[in-house]
Amino acid sequence: MWHSRNMLPTGAIAGFVFVFGLIIGSFLNVCISRLPEGKSVVAPRSRCPKCGAPIKPWDNIPVLSYVFLLGKCRACRTSISPIYPTVELVTGLLFLACYAAFGNSVVTAKWIAFCAILIVLVFTDWRERVLPDKVNFAGLAIGLLLSFFLHPEDGAALWLANHIFEFPPPTPVISFADALIGAIVGGGILWVIGEGYFRIRGREGMGLGDVKMMLMAGSFLGLRRTILTILLGAVLGMILGGIFMLASRKGSDYELPFGTFLGAAAVLVIFFGTPIVAWYQALFQIR
């Protein structure tokens, strides 16, 4: 997946992609803080949550403003959460990683869009235990739409088409079917797990937000990488979530943000999912 010609991208393009990511990260911060409260992400202008002072344009430069202001509001000197520069920096680095891995292509645009969506979901779930429907459904629409412009990668739809039709449908149809299958299976698996847990334990163990998130993620990832994301997310949840609960002395009833772990797993799958799936298929001789 990592091509030598893209490992060291042109400095100017790489710099532009990184800065573009920082700017988008600043907007994602607005989404993360406002969407869980049902507020508009367009208006009003960003303000200090403590004193309400509008943030000046020169105090809203991604990452740099946080450093120059020493992490405090210029007006009231209240501390600014480090989450803001973290989101900006992570967004810039992920955009740059997508460009380095996939070059100048529609595939890069697809994964950049997916990363932006995941960043919002990861942080809103971590902070508020909310996975906004607006983000999930918009992401689902984007994933399905982009599938028409991409070469099929998963193979599940082509396998089905070869067993159903004498002649396979056109490539865009196969690609869209891959996205649709991934969405249905991703959301379906989590819905079955959540419903089973509710019937056995008599209480919710997984919210519908997680189901909708994997419905969205499946449209980008396809069947195989969607299943890998769910498995990896569960492992991350058990290991990292377990460490956090022990360190903070949380009880067994503490609600872990599963969407956060699913989002982190999905990011790993973007870059490493294809070789992992290929290795697994070769190991068990799955075609």
C-alpha cells in the first residue's frame, strides 16, 4: 500500500496538504464542540466558552495561536483545552499520511474525507458519549457517492456478481455494491451484538450511534476491512479501555466510548488493513 514514489512527496504539495489539514482541523473543532449540543457550525463566530469574547482571526491560527497564547484566552486568561490543537495537528498529520500513502488520486480524497469524519466522531464520543447522526449520515452519503468514482477494492460484490450474473455489471455498480455491502454488514453486526446484549442482560450495552457509525464506515471500507475494523476496535477497547479503567479506578459499569476505539481502528485499517486482509487470506487460503 505504501509506494516508494509516494514515501517522500514533493515538499510544496506535502506542505499544502498538511496546512490544509490544520485548517480543516480547526473547523472540525467547531463541529466537535457544537454538534453534540445541536448548534450550528456556521454561526456565530467562535467565542471563548468562559467569557464569551469573540476569537480574533489572528488568535485562531491552527496550533500556533495556542502556542503563542500559552494555552489561554487573550481576554480572560482562562485555560484553553489542549484538545483543540490536538485535533488540528492530528488532522494535518492524517491528511499528510493519506497523501503520502495514496498520492494524487480520488482514493486520497476518499480517505481524507473519511479521516475528517472519524476525527469528529472519535472526539465527540470520547467527550460526550455522542456520535452525531448528522456526521454519520452525511458520511454514509459521501462514502456511497465516492464509490461510483473508484475501482472496486473489496471483491465481495464481484464474487457475488460472478455467481449471480453471466456477465458482471459495470465497474461503478460493483464498487457501489461493495460500499453498500460493507455498510449493511458493518451496521448489522453491531446491531445484532447490541440487541443480543440487551436481551441477555436487560440493559443497553451498545448505543445505536455505534451501529450508525459502522454503517457509515462500512461504505468507505467494504466488507472485509469493515469486519477487521470491528475486531480491531474490540481489541483496542479491551486493552486500552481496560488500562484506563484500572488507572482511573472506574467500576465495571463505566461506559467506555466504543465509537472512539472503532474510529481509531478504522484509521489503522485505512493504512494497514489491505495487507492484513491479504495475509489472512493467504494464511487460510481464502479466495
